[in-house]
Amino acid sequence: MEKITSFTIDHIKLVPGIYVSRKDTVGKEVITTFDLRLTNPNEEPVMNTAEIHTIEHLAATFLRNHPDFGAKTIYFGPMGCRTGFYLLLAGDYASEDIVPLVTEMFSFISNFEGDVPGASAKDCGNYLDMNLPMAKYVAKKYLTEVLGQITEQQLIYPE
Ligand SMILES: [Zn+2]
């Protein structure tokens, strides 16, 4: 079988950032898939599933309620390697276009207080597997170490 595009990225050179993973055309609409990379692949510890799960619930809630991007949000979910997330938006975007959105989203997560949306037995398949304090820690780290001072190298995949 052919090696799929996301396995052709050089994960040794890849650093935390926001990248366009791929663009797909469905009908007349372009769908942009973003790679929101939070940890340095194979260089630092990955996120644990509980904080990933909490970020997934909070980010999905944030995105679906967003006045500009709510209707454009196709999907938000974790990478199996636990180093980041995929965000799929309807529209043709560059990674720098969504720096404000991603900053707003991780600010929302880092400041979140109260019950995690959807964290109940009725709404989720593993609702006890949540860690809000670690989700907030991870979100704040991404905000301060990556999003607040993002460089060109962190917006375009390494050659
Ligand atoms: Zn869940």
C-alpha cells in the first residue's frame, strides 16, 4: 500500500506549531486539515489520554459555538501519537489564518472553570477519563511557548 501523506512528514525535524496537514475538495468546497502540534515529536513526553480527552471536549464545544467558525467546523480530535490534534475546517486556509482562532481556543481551555461539557455517562463513552488541571497546564504551555511567539518554522512543515 502507498504511504499516506501524514507519514511522509519528517517528524524528526517537526517542532510544535500549527501546520496545514492537507486540503481536500469535497464537491465545490475545500476542507483544510490542520496539524495542531503541541509536543515535540520523539523529543519530549506526550500528553496523557485524560488531558487529551478533556481538551477534545472543551475545544469541540468552543469551536461549535464560535460565531465565525462554528458552521465551518468539520472535526476536532486527537492524534493517535498523542503529540497534537487535528482540526478540520470548511474553507481554504493557510496556517497563519487560524493563529487567532487557535489562540482564542487554547485561552478558553487554559481559563476554563467548572464542569467539562459532555463529561457524563450519557454524553461520553469514558466520562471519568478526564484531567482538567493537566488540560489547562498543557493549553497554557502551548499558548506561552508556541502560539504567543510563533515563527515561520512553526507554520510550515519542514522540508
Ligand atoms: Zn468523551
